[in-house]
Amino acid sequence: MMKVQPRVLTISVLMLSVFAAGASPSPSPPSVYRSLNSVKAHNAAAVSGTLDAIDYSAGTLVVRTAHGSQTVSVIPSTSIYAGSGYAALSDLRRGQSVEIAVYEVGGRLVAQTIRVKTP
């Protein structure tokens, strides 16, 4: 006679391990975000131009403007729009035209919103 293994127990253990994995802390935000927590923000303006460089891991963009290049930090609360919907930092590419609403924090420009301009 063949003994049947209880599959419910196996599934329960599997589900428990999935929940435990989901409970692990999220990855830490870019270092620029951590360093801005205790600094007072000031309104700046808008930065418009072409994306020259994107550092996805550091969360920074280099935008070529009519007045030179500007480095802009992107933080988790930055809203990114492309076309008629939302986009992610990973959707941005060199050469795209952007308009970025920024504020200054500790001498750095930080993006509040990024809009990708369509040609």
C-alpha cells in the first residue's frame, strides 16, 4: 500500500517561506536620498534639456541645457511622466528631451517631477 504525502503541509511551508521572504526589509534608497533627510529644501526652478547621462544605481541624471549641464538627483518620491502615463527611472534614456521641476537641498538639485517631452 502506497502512503500519500500530505501536500497541504508542503504548501503551507512554502507559503510561509514566501511570506517570510516578503517581510525582509526593502533595499535601501540611493545614498543621495539618505543624505537629504536632515537638510532644509528650497524652491529652485525648472531644468529643461536633453538627458546626457543617467546613473540608475545612484539615482542621478545629467541634463544638457542651454546654459550648460546640470546634475539632478532622483529620489523615490519623484514622479516621472512619459506620454499620457507614469514612467520609471529605468524608462529614461540618453537623448530624450525632459522638463524637470526641481528644488534645491543642501546645494543639490532634486527632481520633484520629470516630464519626458515627446517629439
